[in-house]
Amino acid sequence: MSCNASTGNMLKRLINRGLDFADDLCVALGPDQPADAGTFVTVVFHKLHERESQGRNEFAPDLCVTVDVFREFVEVMLEAGYTLLSPAQVDKGIRPGGRYLMITFDDGYFNNTLSLKVLEEFRVPATFFVSIGNVLEKKAFWWDALSRELAQAGASGAMRKSMIERLKALTPEKIESYLRERFGSSALVPCDDRDRPFTPGELSQFAQSPWVHFGNHTRDHAILTNCTPQQIAHQVRSCQEALAQLVGYRPIAIAYPNGNCSPAAIEASMAAGLRLGFTVVPRRSRVSGNDESRMMLGRYLVSSERGVREQCRKFDAKFVPSHMLKALIHSGY
């Protein structure tokens, strides 16, 4: 690693530590945000594993939590008085007062089936936003494939993160072409249950659970702000149609890959029958009427980097510096 890269990584770590300190201070000293009528919290997970060591080596960093962490999260939120909702319940309208939560999982990893034991235990719903192309073609998600190949070449976690961010500027076709050209035709073959998507049959079976709901995550996990209006419409419609065939209904909610949305993405989503849209801006949301604000709802990422209760306390804080920074970064979408 070059001196400049090493310095840059050190600076990022210092910034993150400073933000963590500022977050903790604001949460501890600042007033709580009142539970306004018609507001709710949405959170996002990605991968689940039984043990911490299973998913944090060569695959994309920061996307994995254990089943125990997920269970603790559900327990903490229920103890705090939250009612868990499905997309249909949110779409019908949230009654004034109370505290509401929607749990989501992005991408379509087979290991999301590990959530079922928790959902059934607490009798709560979760929504799974699926990039259906990976399911139909049985291919690994590109960020895992890239991270795995770079890790085998000796790249650090910081270097892998940086390369993933660079490729996010491309369309799915260009990303996959790059991976196959650089690492060979088998680059997108999954390793095992840690990184593989559902098969079509597994997805259909998973849909049988009354606690499982599905959402649109585009056909190829396309970052829609990189696409033309025609490409956006294809990505959204293709996912809707394929999910309808596999799970028996067309979703009413979409999670924009990487959280990136635009007027064209919102227009295409609404034209495809989607009524709720989720970004990755960490904020509480308000759902009202049928306007486009319903298509730009916030979500908080829950990770294993910090304690569950620490992260949950931020949901009620009026001001959290790291959340404000992330909102500014995504303010152009």
C-alpha cells in the first residue's frame, strides 16, 4: 500500500472515531425526538450468519451480522414499544401516536432464511428486497466477488471498500464485464451459503412464511442514477414481473440499490405499481397521502460494529452527526 493510501485510511479511521464520539455525546446529552404522529423507523440488514467468523473475512465488509445480533435487535425494539409493520400495513397508513418499525433485508442472500427462527419466535414481519437477476442466474453479488478476489491477492479491507466504491459508478453490465475480464469467467460463481443468493425454488418456499414479505431491489442491483430512463424502467419492471411469478404477487415497495434515487427512478417505480420507496438516508420517516415523499423514505443500517442498544438509541435522538453527514452525502438524489 502506498504512503498516501495508508495516510488516507488512517484519516478515515480517525474521522469515524470522532463521529462515534460525537454521536454518543449528542445521544447522551441531547433531547429525544418526540414520537410524532405518522412517523416510523425502517432498518436494513444484508447477510446473516450463525457465528461472527463466518462472513467477515474475504467478502464485502460491514454487511454481515449474526443471528444473535438480529435477535437482540428485535428484542430491544419490542421492549422499546415498537410495533413491527409490513409494507402493506405502512401503505394503508400509520395511526397517530405509537412507535412503528419496518425491518428490511437487501439483496436476496440465501442466508436470510436464518431470520425465520427469530421472526417466528417473536411473530413479527420482515421485508426482503431482492435483486432477482442474481436469483435467476445463480450468480454471486458483484461486491462479494470483487472483495473475495482482492482479498486472495492480499488487499486490505480498506482497499477492497475503496474499489467497491469506484465500481459503483458503473452499470451492472460494465461491472460484471470488468470482473470477468480481470478475474476470469468463474468470478461470479458463489462460494457457499455465505455469499450465494436464493435459488428460485428456495425463494418460492421462503415466501410461504406469513412473516416474510418481498420488495423490489431491481433486476441486477442497478444503481439507478447510473442508468438511462429506459434502463431504469427495465430494471424495475423485470424485477416486478419475476417476483410475481416466484412469490405470487407484485411488491408495493422498492429499496433503491445503494440508496440512490432520482426523479426518473421514482417515476419508473410508481409506473410499475410501487407505492413505497426506501433510500439509505438514516432518518425517521413520515408517510402521508400519495405524494412522492412516500418514495424517498429513510432507513438506518444496523451493523455489528457497535452495540445494538447504542444503535437503537440513535433512532430517538434529535441530532446525530454521522446521520446528518450521510444525509448530506445523499442529498443530491
